[in-house]
Amino acid sequence: MADVTLYEHPLSPYAQKCKIALREKDVAFTTKMPDSIGTGLAGGEFRDASPRIEVPALIHGDVTLFESTIILEYIEETWPRPALLPKAPADRAHARMLEEVMDTHYEAITWALGEIHFFKRATGPDADRLTAAAAEQLAQAHAWLETHLAGNQWFGGDKFGYADCAIAPLINGAAGFDLGPKAASPLGQWLARANERPSVKPTQEEAVASLSDMAQVGDLIATGQFKRQYRDHRLEWMVRSGGLDIVVDGIKNDTIRFVWPFA
């Protein structure tokens, strides 16, 4: 069987959902962190696999893939047991819909919190204002998610599945900023169950362990050594939530980057 390599950063929720899926299926894999991650200058095997220069990227024999949803679907189809997607077409579509919402609308909020609190794009009253906007939006998202949990043990019903893989990393990310769901709420209880799973627990532990490396990233941004990738939902969040000046300053100071063209 061909080796499986996943290029990642432990804090990336996109990489985390792929690791959770691989662990749920008991697939052996090796993780690597790209050299010069976050600078837009990473090269070699990783850049060949991910021309966006973003994690995750999966290498499985001759197969190279980027984009977490595509990787997650490849994992499901290549190692179909245990199945993460339910059998019924409507239920499968529902799981994918939840993943899409988390990957776009929800991730934009937790990503912005990282921009503010790790990368120091805003400080003082500006940081407080943007954090308050994020908190309000997360509360709305959590209420929406609870309607889709609908009293079930998991988002797929009675079995941990595809949607749970995608949702857990991002809600853990919000909780890391003290903006997760209340512990006693249905979503908070779901998160506690998820974090005890043998697939989620080590993934979350790896993410927490990597936080110590985030202390100096604000300085890297300030000195132009780090370029954060802004695209679609992230850019939209900054514009509509009052962070347009952050985008303008990032472009001016060359500390943000966009995807296209592939280099």
C-alpha cells in the first residue's frame, strides 16, 4: 500500500478535518509542515502538490491533491470503511452542506480572530470592536448548528461522521478564543463528546501544542516576513465586519497575499 503524506499545520482546521477522517478509518499517515509556511515562498514537493501554497495537501503514491473538501472525499472513497458519509443521498448532501458552511462562513470568523489576536492586525478599541462582531456572529452560527444537530448524538445521527469531522476543528478554534458554545448547551455537549474520540483528541492536542509557536507571529507580520492568505470568505468578513482598513494596510505593506496566479 502506498504511503500517505499530509502536509499540514496543526492549527489549520482544514488539515485537522482530514487528520480526523484518516484516524477514524485507521489509515496510517505521516504529517509534514511545509518549509517557509505562511510566507508564500514554500516550494518543493509541497508546492508541486498545492499550487495555492496552502495546507492541507495530500500525497498518496502518485496521487497529489489540494483543497480539503476534495481530500476528505478522496479519503472517504479510497478507504470506505468505516463510512463517514451516510447512505441516503439527502443525508449525504446535508453533511456536505454543513461542511461548506463551516469552511466558508464559520472559518472566516475564527480566521479573523487569529488575524486580530495572533497576528495583531488590530489592537485596542479596533480589536475589541472586531472581536465583539465575531462573538455575535459565532453565537448566531452556534444556534444555527444546533438546529441541524436536532437532538442527535452526532450531526449524522447516531454515528460520528463526515460533518462532525469538519465541524469539530472549527468549534475548537472558537473555543480557543473563549467564544465556543456554552458547555451545557447541546452543541457544547456535542463538542465534549467529539473531543473524547480517539480521532479528535490527538488532533486537538496537536493544535494546542502548536500555540506556543504563535507568540512571535505578530512580529513576523510587522517585519514583512509572513504573508497571510486572504481569499473569498475571509476577505468578505473583513469588509463587512469593519476591517477594511486591515485589508488596505495589508496590501500596502505587502503582508497579505492572494491565491492567483499559480506560481
